Amino acid sequence: MEKADANLFELLKDFLVEKPISKQALSRLKPGIEISILLAGEQECAYYIMNNQVQVEPRKANNPDVRFEISETGLRHLLRNDGTSLGLFGVEVLRQIVAGEVKVKVVGKVFHVLKNGYLKLIKDAGPEFAQFLTKHGVSSLSKLPKIIKSLKS
């Protein structure tokens, strides 16, 4: 992961706060869930929803289930997305995972990932997301718990 420049956090925050898919995604998770983001290998971020508003703060997330590690290159690719389609944004995240620019780690209990809404989020990402998963060997949502367990750090 490359070193962060000063405005990467602001770029990430602006995207996540302003784009509709961000609120759509977080609204599928149980209230109080915070997602951890490590930006360019050095900037800790907490990503969550409070009072129906997306929040991105430059701090460690409280009790996250999931951590995204995003390189500067990965972030710049994600920022090109128009942020209107949950499925298409999810596909871009998966592309960046395949490219090695985004890493996803389960940092909490696997059970929490299974019960806190993440599977609903994946299901609601729609046919584009499902097609990408199928193309990469995930032919059924029933395989997701096993994949999630493999992401446990």
C-alpha cells in the first residue's frame, strides 16, 4: 500500500458521504455497526451511519466486524464510480480486490458478519454483483459463510 497524501481522506469522505450507494449499503447493516478502513496503509477511518447520516471519521472504528485496506490506486479507481448502483460499485470493489488494491479482512467474530447484515448487503447488490461472483467461482450465496471465514485475520 502506498503512502497517503494529505487529501486522500477528504476524497474518501466526500465520496462516501455524498454518494447514494454509501447510505444504501450502511442502511442494510444493523444500527451501530462501524466499518474500519485503512487508507493507503496509514490513515485509520471509521465508516458508519448515525441519525440517518453517513459518517466518516479519521479514527479507529469501534468494534468493527470488517476492515477494508485500500491503496491510493484502489481509492482512485473506486472514486471513478458514479456511486448510484450498489451492484456496480460492489463489482468495482471486487475488481480492486482481484487487482490487489483493496483487501478485506474479518476483524470481528465471523458470527457477527453473518448476523449483522453483511449477507443482506451482498444479496441486495443485485445481478451485476452476483454475475461477477459467479464468474470468479462463487456460484451460490450458500458459499459465502465459508468465504467469510477464510477472510478472518
